[in-house]
Amino acid sequence: MPDAPILEPDHMTPQSPPAGAEVFYGLLDGQPKDEATAAKALEGPDDVFDRIAAKLYSLASMLVGEGEASVRLVETAVADAEVSVCQDPAVARMSSRRALASAALELLAERDPGSLAAPEGVAPASTCIEDDDLASAGISTEELENMLAGPERDRVRQWLEGLPTAMRTVFVLRAVAGFTAVETAELIQAHGGPEASAWTPEAVREVFRQGLCSLASQLLHASAAR
């Protein structure tokens, strides 16, 4: 997925960066970066900001692609959510995830207007997944996180990138960011562009089920190939 046009630093830079935010200014040099480069730059002291920033970068890269665009989204999210080392980590994590998701959805809608359009006539389809949760695909949240960060990372990322934009977005917001169907629908409605205004929790659940079915099929094929 290509990066969005690079904005000048003063369009994105907060006036009072939170502790630890200096790492992002070293990345915002206008040069293309892959995830390995960004991840290495995010290595550092084991504090609240560093842990949140690393997780946010991973989330951003799954939504909009790796590199400069994701780094900028993290910086925006940290600034908008007013993350600080003094916050309750759980509160800071959810606040920053919501801020990042909002900015990422707006970027996706800007890149490809209509890519987050609400599906029409969505009705429960006959799929291999009965419920809209990861367990229905035979995988836990922890296992998914390990897959996204471990030896299976490239294969899972390729699978994600192959999904339609709307399905990938719903899957990442539900399975990775941890938003409910109601929260996901509200986020897409508010930030996915004019054609996204008709998203409903029911549509989110159905699209997520389809994504889970695709994941289950991917895991089955991988297992059979071993």
C-alpha cells in the first residue's frame, strides 16, 4: 500500500511532545522507511510511551501500510490522545488507539474515496464461522498477536494486505485494536467518508465473520502445507 503524500512537519508536530516522543522526530525526515527501520527506532527504554508507540505503529501499518505514513499516524495519535507517562496504561492505550483509528480511516478515505463504503444489503451468509469473535476461527487474541509478530508475520501480513480495504479495516479494528462492533461502526461512520455513513454494527459483524472465515482458511492451508 503506497504512503500518503508527505506533509510538512509543522502540519503534524504537536507543540508540546510527550516524554519519549523525540524518537518520532528522527523518523520524520521525509525519507521512505520499511517497518524494520521504524521498529528499530522505536526500541528504547521500557516505559509506557515506548510500549504504546510500538503497538500503535504495528496497528497503523496493518491499516495503511508500513513506513512514513504509519509513523505520522502514531505521532498524531499520541498528540491527539494526549498520552503521557503519568496516565493509566489501559486508558492511554485505548485513547491512543481510538485517535489512531480515526486518523487512519480519514487517510484511507482520502487515498481511495469509497473504499470504506458501507456494504449494501448485508445479510448473514452461510460461512464457516458462526460467531463474530476470534475464537470462532480457532485462535485467541494472544495467538493472533504472536502470529503478527513472530515467524508467521510475513504470511499473515500478506493475507491482510490481500483483503478488500473495508474487510481489512474491520478485521484490524475488531481483532487487533479490540473495538466492539458498535464502536467500529461508529468510527467508520465518523471518519470513513460520506459513503461510510451507513455502516451498522450488524454490517460490521457480518464483514468481520467473513474476514474470520478467510483467516481460518488461511490457517488451514498453512497447516496442511507443513
